[in-house]
Amino acid sequence: MQAKLLAKSSQKQKSSHSKLTQTLSIAKKILDEYSLCVACTGRLFAKKLDLSSHEQLGKKIYRLLQKNEPNKCFVCKNFLLKTSHFVEKLIEISSEYEFLTFLVGSILKPSIVDNDDEIRSKFHLRGIDSVKTDFTNQIAKNFSSKTKSQIDYLNPEITLTIDLKSDSYQVKSKPLFLFGKYTKTERGIPQKEKPCSNCDGKGCRTCNNHGICTFDSVEGKIAKLVFDKFGADQIKITWIGGEDKSSLVLNKGRPFFVKVINPKKRNVRLGKKITKDKVVIHNLYPIKQNPKTSFPFKTKIQIRVETENNIIKDKLKPIETLVKNTIAVYDKSKRNKKSIYTAKYKLISSNSFSLFMTADGGLPIKRFVEGNDVFPNLTDLLGTKCSCKEFDFYEVRLV
């Protein structure tokens, strides 16, 4: 048994010696023609020799070939010898971010890639890491060690990019998604915020990259909360329906989804009820996936209607025919169908009444009242011109 082990060990040593001899032969040809740093030299042969430290292997090759290390590398221009500098830069720009996983990317000058390809092609060097792959691997390995985080190639919490073309660095974090509801107890607050006039909502210095400059709407108040809590750049809200500036949103509120773009904080505790002036945000919490683009929902709405002609209570009875009826909504050449499930009315004066109904979400309330490409509508149904003075939401429920 011992003899067999000694024989295997001897064969392994001979094989390693043979590989090293072949390596030195090819390395001499390369280094006679090109000036390569020890890192690039080692990179060309590390996999063949099953070694992990490219720089140490490169130094060994130079020592065995009795060559002096060059001042500047033909391929990497010596940046592979300065990985610690790049790692420190990445640690600096990511210091404000909470993350457990990351990915490193790089942008190199085309000449660097071309020079690397030239040598690998000319000397038939296959199955080795490119200069870009080696660079990002070395950076990622060292960054992981220093920050106690893990490399994730599929779904990293942050992505770090080193741009050697412009000598710049960038960090972007994976979006977060939130779900919550809001109530609005005062009229005069719009649902959506106007985009920054300087960048049209794309994000610039004027708006601090937020895309909005003021926070006077429901969207603005949600945005202000998210910016303060998560340190995000921007938010994108998926609304479950909408309301007028003059509308109230009451009871359990209107659901909404938020995409939090480039958040610095990920583990944030949010209260069950957060009041922002007359807007209250309820039960805002993180969800795992990006929400769908559209959601079926139902609403309970109270509408105050005024009529051109005087009207009595008995004249409002045709409203009852709307229940479980199909409402056709025309937008250009498109026809959508909505349903009304309950409808109750109350006369307020000789030319106004209140309508409380449950309907499919997305029914255009003002058009339904006034008769603008919505059939049936209140104006036709009651035989007098109707106008919508205001409408409030008492329930918005996903179905």
C-alpha cells in the first residue's frame, strides 16, 4: 500500500514538473515579445497549474526565467496590481447601503480587451479567465472578505460597477416593493405629484434625483416618507384606481404599491399608521415581488349629483335599474364593461341628490354622471342634464 502511495506521489510530482516546464517554455515566448505584469502573467497559466494566486505565480515565473518585471503591463496597464485600491473605493461608495449580497461589474477600455485577446489568440491559450473576468473576480473576492457579504450572480442586493474608461464608480441597489393603503380626510389634495419641470421626472440635481420637487400630493407624501425611511432615489407608485383633488378617501383607504428605486436601507420598521398632514398611510409593508400591472377591484362611492331641472324622489327610481347591469365605457375605439352591484339614492334638494353605490373599479364617475361616452348614464336615465359636484370613496377592495 505504501509503495502504491509513493508511486502515485511520484507520478503527481512528475506531472506537475512537466506542466511547469511547458508553462515556462510558453511564458518565455510571451514575455520575450510582450511586457506583462506578474498578475497577467500568472493569470495566463494559473488554471493549468491549478493555482489561485495569479500574482504569486507570475512572480515565480519571472524568477525562474530570470527576467525583470516591466514598469507597465501591455494588457492591464497595471490595474490588476492595484486591486486593493479599487476595493477600498467600493467599500467607500457602498458604506451607506444595507446589503448581504452583491455583484461586481467593470467597464474596460476596448484596447485592454483587444490586447488580452491578441495574446490569448496568438499563443492558443484557451480556458483561461479574461482580464475583465479576472479583475472582477479578484475585486469581488476581496470585497466579500472585507464586508462579510456574499457574491450573488443572480439577484444581488447591490451591484457595484468600476468604470476604468471614465475612472468612476457606481453602486445600485435592488428595488424594494411595498404595499399599503392611504386615507385622505381633507379635500384639495391631489393624488399625483407633478414631475420636476427641469427633468420631467427622470431625476436631476434640481430635484435631488427624486423626479419631483414638491410633496403636496398623496404621491408626494408617500414619496417623502419612503425617501426619509429608505434613503431611496425615486419611487414608482402603482395606484389601485384614482380620485379627484376634491375627493375624500375614507374608512380602510385605497390600496397602492410602491417600487422603491435604489434604496440605501432595506430593513426598515414602519408603523401601522403614519400621518402626513391630512393623508394617513396605513400598514405599509414590504412584499417580495413586483406587483402586476393591473388589478381588478371594487369601490364603494358616494356621489353628489346636481340636475339641470328640478327632480323629485320618485323620478330617481330608474337608478335602481343600474344594479347588476352592464355599463359600457368607450375610450376612442375601445369598449370596456363595468358593473354596478348596489345603488342607493337620497334626495338632498329639488335639484340635487346623493348616490351611494358599489361598482367595478375604473368606472369614470364624472362621465357616468354626465353621459360622456358611457352607457347607460345618469343624464340619459333621469332625462335631465346631471353634473358631478364631488365624489368620495368609502371602500376600495382588491378582488
